[in-house]
Amino acid sequence: MTSWQPPQKRMETLVNDRSPSPALPPVVDRKTYLEAREALFVREKAHTREGDAIAAARRRLPMVEVDAALEVIGPDGPITILDVFEGRKQLIAYFHAWWPGRPAAEQCEGCTFFNSQVRELSYIHSRDATYATLCKGPYQESVRYRDFLGLDMPWYSVEKTAPQLLEGRDWQRHHLVCYVRDGERVFETYYTGGRGVEVMAPTHGLLDMTVYGRQEAWEDSPHGWPQPWYSAENPEEWRTNGRPIAQWSRIEAGRSDKLT
């Protein structure tokens, strides 16, 4: 978990570029630009096809059975992991980290960033799949955080059962896990963590298309490109002025972030 600072009353203007005039790519004529773009397009198509091949291999992974009677806590109290499917064949579950007893400003900025970008679920539902958040904190406290963020996906607490559901993994970190059910039986078919959850965040994909990218220090960028994020000077990737970045618009809209 990254360090945090006391929350401010409002988000101040954040200047990402600390140089007065950041570097830019060379200027060329349209023909030269199109030739360079087409050369990159060949690599992009190969990357897409490799992604398709990896997805095909993912669909051929074996699966492991999960105890369908394991309980989660929802708005009406305890239910089973089988119930979380809402009658659909598949379940995509995001395991949201939680820091017990801490205020909204100190909650996980990474989970806030990723989970807050999953909004329209109808397309997922059309494929006979359910998306749900399985939060590792107590239900009443953590669901208030969901409401503060303005999210509306199904939200459950796995405070007591996360170690069993994430057996063999560091269950305190975030994970994206896929399940399928066969009647009353539940099976885990895939999981990922770390940068594997970036699929949840179109923000990253969009920024990767821009000339300056994500502006993070680890990226391979030309000399002179602005890279103030996640550097020695600014170690926080999704947090500014003491809060996860996504929280500021909710604070400015007048929402209460009181969790208890």
C-alpha cells in the first residue's frame, strides 16, 4: 500500500508536466507519417492475433472445484457463492481489497481505480455471465464505499471466506477470478492479479494510445517526455492530495464518505 496524506477540502489543479515545455515527436510530412503509422500497424495486428491465441488457450485451461456452499454477505445477509451467479452460467468476480477501520481516503487506490471503471454490465449479462465485487471488508462498511463512489454492481463481503476462495494465493491482494457452474457445482476457471487486472481499466488503453502514454516512470519513452507519475518524487500512481483520484469528483459533488 502506498503512503497517504491528510485529505484536502477539494482537489487542487494537478500539474502533471513539471517542465515548461515537454518534448514532442519530430514533425514530418503526411506521407512519412502514414508510412511510420502503417509499419506500427503491422505490429499491432500481430499483437491482437497473439492476444486472440492466448484467449483461446485460456478457454482450454483445466478447472478446479470450489465449495459452492461458501458464504458471502450481501444486502439480505449470508448467501452462497453459487447464489452470486444470479442464475447465470458464469461469474466474473473482482476481489476488492479492504483496510478495516480506515476512512474512505485511506482505502485501496488501485482497487478504487479498477473497479470504478466497470459500469455497463448488460453486455456481460447477454453472455450469460454475472459481474460482482467480492470485497474483503465487512459488508455494511464497504457497501457504503460502493455507494459513495456511485457504483451499482452487485457487492458482497468475503471477509470470512476470502482465504478459502483464494486458496493458494495471497488473498489480501486484488484478484480477478472467473467461475463457471455446472448445476449446483461451482468451478474456478481462471484468475489473474497485478497488471493482469488492467483489462478492467479502459483508461490505461486510451492513455497508451497518446503520445505521452501513462506518464509513469517505468515506461520506455523518449528523452524529455513527462513522466511524473509513480516516480521517486511522486510514488502514488492512482492517488493525489491524500485520496484515490477517483474520489475527488464524488467529494466535490457533495457525497459523504463516512463509512461508519
